[in-house]
Amino acid sequence: MHHGDRNTSNNAPENLVSLCQRCHAIEHSGELFGRRAESEATGGGSEISEENAKE
């Protein structure tokens, strides 16, 4: 289960996205290389569209 807003305390149903293991790893891979911090600093997000979540 992936937290759309990346707040692991926010377990509201609308914030939870079911992802396959591969997609979840890809979503979090940006954290490993510092891309998440850069994205958040510029106001960007890493939200997952419902279309991508279905893959």
C-alpha cells in the first residue's frame, strides 16, 4: 500500500493507493537519488494517477 501524500500516518482511504511491488519500488526510487527533495522544493509532487496505479 502506498501513501499518496507520503505521510505514513495518513491512512485515509483516499490517500492509499494499491500498487504492485514493481510500481511501488519505482515510485520510491526517487527518494534514493534525492529527486523527491528536489521535486518537493519546487512544488512538484510524485502523485500517482489512477491510470498508472492500475498497471
